[in-house]
Amino acid sequence: MSFTLVSGGTVVSAVGRRLADVLIDGETIAAILEPGRAAALGVVPERTIDAAGKYVVPGGVDVHTHMALEVGGTVSSDDFESGTTAAAWGGVTTIVDFVTQTQGRDVRDTLAARHAEAAGECAIDYGFHQVLGGVDGAALEAMDHLVEHEGITSFKMFMAYPGVVYSDDGQILQAMQRASRSGAMVMMHAENGIAIDALVAQSLARGETDPMYHSLTRPPELEAEATYRAIQLSKVAGDVPLYIVHMSASEALEQVAAAQHAGLNVFAETCPQYLFLSLEEQLMQSGFEGSKWVCSTPLRSQHDHHQSDLWRGLRMNELAVVSTDHCPFCMKDQKELGMGDFSAIPNGIGGVEHRMELIYQGVVAGEITLERWVETCSTTPARMFGLDTKGVIEPGADADILVWDPNAKTKIGVNDKHHMNMDYSAYEGFEIDGAVDTVLSRGTVVVENNTFTGRKGHGKYIKRGLSTYLH
Ligand code: URP
Ligand code: ZN
Ligand code: ZN
């Protein structure tokens, strides 16, 4: 047996905190012990990690990332190696990325191709959701196979992007009906893409080409309308579990809260960009700068109350999860594709490295508790997506651990802390009152002393079970 002891820290879970030592046997947590108890039991660890004065929390679980995603004639700039390495730098020990199927393509072929891209490349563990971008009989059949045999228990659909990955209401309903038979989760990109496309065409015809029009042509009402419609369809499909991704607008959150109040299986996530960034402060920056923050759903106006409502939603569990929707692009040759036409700017923001840091700053600011940080960034995402051995520090769980130093500082920026493959940082200049200290992935130290000590290929594919959040 090869024991590692994380000693003297404050172990924080979703429900509380206590001074304790964490005993790791190989890749697994063996015991949570009173401080000093391991020695009394005669355990001689091969390695001791001193966590005195620090928080010991479950490694971050980011259930929404897009490594090497093809978008609008380019590919998101982190591949599985660089993206999972950056994730580790940020205290994340599991990601769930996406396999994309489009009209006429075989779902199983898309999965095989995505496995080939990721295998042997990842520094931390990973799973997949399946995007259904072309629902037909074969795709519906494939859903059951993925749930039963491939460890893919969640299916993302798009009410946006007509002609690309868009599904109409009939396709969505059929996929939901199928999912409700197997217990799978349907994840929804909830924006009314048909109406948005009309607004985009009208805006461009008026000569409005700057990045800020990306947000102005995707108003909160069209996020709320799609959210409402997705909820009604999920109800008709037998109250299939529905998870609304990247929620940005108060009006959409109201729909989720109402559905939850009515007892429906409706959940939602938000992302750091919607909690910290805005239309005025970022998207409206002069020239083409705003393109750095073009993503969908879009950044919202600071003159409304989206950010405060989202923080409240996180406190109230109307928003159960914080993910990043990490979809990075460089300015050079990528965001630049949309110069003179905001609708050609590749949609996405990179942030997989900074979610634990930014949401911890929400703890410092009094928006959420330390326990809620752990819950929304690790424990609930794991339970929500059937990652049974992740998201907790408990005997039998994978030894995925983040040692967090509340007395250190982090400065985010391309010349400061920045390991993603991007030529800018969406959070340039942000200062965090705390820092990633040490990160363990299945018992292996992957970050310590401000050094990445992991390796590509350490991360393995995790077959996920059904959501345990409902049980
Ligand atoms: O702008 C975004 N969110 N890009 C990634 C794809 C998606 O819709 O999640
Ligand atoms: Zn989306
Ligand atoms: Zn996404």
C-alpha cells in the first residue's frame, strides 16, 4: 500500500468544515482522520502534504468545456492536452466535454472520433456529453446505446444556431421522450435562434457590425422564451430531467425558479463570465476589443440586475452548478474572423483555469459560503452528471483534491497566472484573495509549488452513471 497524507488542513464539504487529515491509499481516499490520528494508528505515509492553514476541498468538476471544438471555420484553441493542463492549474480534476453530432452523421461515429482525439491526451479525468445536432431515427436509437454502454447519460440540444446544430421543437420533444425512458438528462442551449437570426440580419443591414451587437441581438427575452419552451416540452415528455446550460439572464432564471417551484426536474448552471463580466464593461470596449467576450448566451447589461440575480440564484439553489463553458479562441486569426461582422466572431470564452478562483472570490465578497463554493463547483456537478466517485472527500472516493491557500493571492492575466492556449485573458487584471496550492488527481500530485507536475495521459475516460441528483 502507498499512503499519502494531507495533514492539518480544514476539510470543506458541501455541508460543513472541520480540521482533519485525509489519508489516501493509492488513487482512493481511505479515511478522514482526526489530526494526528494516522500516526497513532501506525500508518507511515510515503508522502505528507502539509495543509495547515489551508482548505482541503474536492477537486473541481467542470461539466461544460469545449476542447478543440469546430466553430465557424475555426477550432477552439485549447486541445485536450493544453485545456486539461490549464484545468489542473486551476484546481479542476474532472471535466465533461462534448461530442458533436450534426445532421446526417452517425452518433456512434462522432463518439469514436472524439474518443480518438482525447485518448492519451488528458492530464485529468474526463467524460463526455453527446450533442444531438441532427435528431433522426438513428440518432434517437443511439441515445439508448450511449446510456447503456458508453457512459454518456446527458444529451445537449440547441434551440439556437439554425442550420448548424439547431433542433426544432418536434426534434427536441422526441429526444426528450427517449431520454425520459432511460433516465438520461437533456441539456439545453436555450435561446430562440430563429428570432435571433432575424435580429442579426436587421442589425447588420443597419450597418451595426461591432461586437456589442452580438448581445443586443440576443435579448434576455429570447433566452427566457426558449427556457420556458424547453421546460414545457420537458413536462410533456414526462418530466424528463432538464438542465439549462450557461444561464445569463434574470428572466430565464425566473422560468427555472417557477418550474422548480412547480416540482419539475429542471436544473440550471451559470458561468463566471455572467457573474463577473458585462455588456458595458467588456463587450462595448472600443474598436474590436469587445470580441474577446463574444459568447452565447451573451454578456448582459450591468444596468439590469442579472449578476445579482444569478448570485442569489446560486445561494437559493435555483442555479445548482457553476461551469465555465470553456471555449477559448485567440484574437489573432480566430476572433479576428469577425472584424466588420459581429456574427462571424467565433462564440466562446476561455476560463477553465479560473472558475475555482473566481467563484472563491464570490465567497470572499460574501455572495456565497465556502461550503456552497464546494457544492456548486465540485459536489453537485459530479452528482448531477453521474460522476459517482468525484466531487467529495469521503472514503472510497477518488483522491481528487484541491488544497486551497486562503492567505495567498492570485493575479489573473496573460503575463500573470495564465496557462490556457489563448493570446489574451478574459479576466485580465482580476485579483483573487486566495490561490491554488496543491492539486491531486486520483492520488497523483499534478500541481504543487507553482509547478505542473502531471502529465498528459494520466487522465482517464470516466463512464458516467445516471444523475444521482434526483435521488
Ligand atoms: O459561446 C459559446 N457558449 N460557445 C460554446 C458553444 C455553446 O453553445 O456552448
Ligand atoms: Zn451552448
Ligand atoms: Zn458550451
